[in-house]
Amino acid sequence: MKVFVVTIGAGEEALGLASRLVREAGIENYADAEDFWPDGVQDPYRAVDDVDALVWIYRQPSLPGEVIFGMSDYNYLFGDTVMQRAVRTGKPILYYSYASEKKGYSLPSPAILGKLARRSRVSTIQELEAKLKEDLHDLALRRIPFYNPDAPSIFLSYSHNDSSFVHQLKCDLRLAGARVWMDAGEIHLGDSLIEAIRRGIDEADYFGVVLSPESVNSRWVKKELDVAMHQEIDGQRVKVLPLMYRKCELPGFLLGKLYADFSEDYNRALSQIIRRLGLADTESISA
């Protein structure tokens, strides 16, 4: 496993700390490569493409217009473009920002913030050390999901009353290697809601409908389920997977389907979905 450490405005101390912790976690540092220039990377996009994950440490200026860099820091324009490259290619990003009440400085957009593997605000170098050490440990043990464009995908349809459960399910499925689509993370400002949802259903290998008393009466869930069922019938293959979160009466066209029952045993139901997606079974992922 190899990581690329990016520091912006954080200075030599933060870089030295991150480099030491990366080595202690048994992870290879991109900066140790023979073609890494002493004063920076020859090709930042290649750096992103060549690593498995990024460690990103950002410190906001304390005054408007203030620019303070160590020799190892990258500039803000570099940071914006490299961050976009990392997000587009699905690389896990461990992101740490020094807390500041100041406004108006360059930070990742809300859409990007939602795609960070880990995100922490720190106040001291000691706090950064504690959080980064913990996250690198999880990274080395593959407890942080890695994006695989060829992995099976699932669209999760649910009532927003069940958001907490769905978020946990999304995290566990991603840890198992699945690509998960849910509207809270995939629909951004300015998107057409209907078009974005239909595109998500069209592109997903499976459609998981989270069943609860609220979801079976949700107008949006009914519309999404109708689209997915038509695709299943037209495609002559199983696409719709009923996921029972809280006991409720099944919609008529789901009555003949076996469902994963999370209301009885979360881990057993999770294993059923993982096997259905064709992924390696994992015991007690959420334990």
C-alpha cells in the first residue's frame, strides 16, 4: 500500500509527523520513490494515480491574504486540482484541517467533503498525531473502503426517517467492496432530482429497497421501486433486493421475494446481501 502526503499551509512539522506515522503503520510513502523531486512532485496527477490513498493536511491562513508555506507545502491551486483528481478517481482521502473561525478561504466544496474517507478538525500537532495514527491503522487493515470501478453496485431506496440505518448499511457495504448509490451523497446542488435518481437506478447492478412503515408509504420510494421492478422484468434478472429494516406490510409485487431481515439479525442480513452481490462474505462487519 502506498500513500501520497499533501500539506497545504501546514509546514514541515506536520509533514514530518505524517511521514513518520506512515512508516510506522507499515505503509509506503510516495515521497520515498526514486523519481520524487526533493522540492515537490514532478507530476501531481501521476502521484494521485500511483497511490492507494492520500493524507491531506490543511491549515487556513489566520489573516486575509496571509500566505505562509514551508518548503514542503503545496499551493492552494495545486490543492484544488489534485483534490478533484483524487475524488474523481475514487482514492480514499484522510483529511485534516486546523480549526479556524475565519471564513472565505479555499476549502473543499460540500460535495467533495462528503466523499472524504476520514475528516477531522484539529487544534494542535498532538491532536493531529492521535487522529492520523488511528486512521492510518485502519487504512493499513483495510477498514477504510477502496474504490473499485468494477465492483458490484447497489442503489439504496429509503425513507429519510431511516437515514441513520441506511448510512450504517452504506458504510458496511462499502467496506465489503460494493459501490453504493444513495441520494444524500450523489445528488448535488443544481442537479435534476428525477434525472439523477433515474440515472442512479439505471447504472446500478442492484436496487435495495429499505422497508419500514414509512418507506412503504413514501411516494418517492414507490416511484423508485416501480422503475427498478420494470427494469428487472425487462432484463429477465434479479435486480430488486428487499431489505427489511422495521417490520411492515410488503408491497404487493414484493410478496413473492425473499428479503434480508435486518429487524432480526443485522449481521446475518448483511452477509446475505454481500453474497448476493458476489462479494467475499465478511463476518460481523459492524460488530
